[in-house]
Amino acid sequence: MSLIEKEMPFLEHLEELRWHLIRSVAAIAVFSIAAFFAKDFVVGQLILGPSKTNFLTYRLFCQLSQLTCIDKLPFVIQSRTMTGQFTMHMAASLTVGLIASFPYIFWEIWRFVKPALYLTEKQVTRGVTALVSLLFMIGILFGYYLIAPLSINFLANYQLDPSIVNEFDITSYVSTLVMMVLSSGIMFQLPMVVYFLSKIGILHPSFMRSYRRQAIVIILFVSAIITPPDVVSQMLIASPIYFLYEISINISASVWKKHEKALAKIEAK
């Protein structure tokens, strides 16, 4: 039996959801406005950082291996439309605002969903906001400091013919960077996704174990595409992703183990 003290009419649920969404949008707006006025840092250092050879990742790679020193990125970034720079300033500010406010947004969504859960469900999902936010931020950092710069370096040096000059539009550069960083943040939610899918009985650890080899091949293939042609870079990308996959298997196994114990107790009665 659910612990909701009173059932709310449908319209009241919609009204409550509306206020959760309003507060979430307000949080995004506050952080986005702050990012908009911090243009020199947000655009000059965060957004354009991976396009410069003095970026932290490139310097660390050079220290780790002289073979991966990046002293030149053969491309220039241009704005080919009159509103291009202003549009990208707005988009960059909105992206930073969304990332910065993500923990609060998820907390608001969880506050709306949580009252509909049973007591046991509330107990097993305790701390979910902190875990989801932590995984998301780790994924964002992973995407920004590893996937994005290595991908930008690869794409900048990929050349069909020496006569072709890489002159990237600012919209293309920013959209590519944002896509890779946000995709990484979402990818790091794999353990939580596996947990909930296992909880509702859709995903089983035996399925993930049986397709482990295929998962490794896919991970290595993706890593080889987005990294420079060296083993060190490829393993730096592939290792954390595979680690998340293995963690997810253990999480799924733990969920099913508890589920089987609960069924055994019921059958024993």
C-alpha cells in the first residue's frame, strides 16, 4: 500500500507538476544568465578551450607520451552568419545553465515522483538524486576533458586532400562540442538505468554477461573512432566505459538476488 496520505485529483497533479517545471526552468534561467555575463570565461575558456593547443588534456597527453604532443590544431573557427556569434553565445550560456542546474532539476522531478512510490521503493532509492547528479557531472567532465578534445583533434587532422582547408563554422563547432559532452553525461547514467530496468524486471544480468564480448567490441570500436590513432588514447576512453558496464552487471545481479530472496520468502509461507 502506498504511503500517499491523500489522493490528489488529476488537475491538482498537473498543477503541482507545473510548479516543479517552473522552478526547474527558473533555475536554468538563473545559471544561464550568469553564464551569459561571464562570457570571457564561458566562451573564451570553456567552449573554445578544446580548440587551443594549451588545453589541459593536450598538455597532459604530451607529458605522458611525447608521441601524442599536440602543437597544432589545423583549423580555424569562423562565423559565417551575421547572428552566428550571438546565437552561439546564447546556446553556450543555455548549455552551461542546463548542466549547472541539472542536480536541482532532477531533484524537482524526483520530488514530484517520490510520493507515488511505496515505502520499500523509497528506501531502495534513497540518495538517488545525489548518485544521478554525481554520475552526470563525472560524465560531463569525462566528455569535456577526454572525448571532446580527442575528437576535435582527430576531426581537425582528418584530411581528404591537402588542398582542403578546415574552416569550421562556430555553430558546427559548438554543437559538436555540446553533443559530445552531454552525450557523455547521459552515458554515465548507465548504472542507474540498469538498476531501474532490473528493478522492474526488464533487464537480467545473464543477458548482459552473455553479450559482454559484443559490448567490448562496440566500446573499442567507438573509442577507436573518436580518439587519435594510438592505443593509449583508445584505452583511456574505452576503460571507463567498460568499467561502467561491469558495474552495471553487478548492480543488476544485486537487484535480482534481492528479488529472488523476496520470492523465496513468499513461497515459504
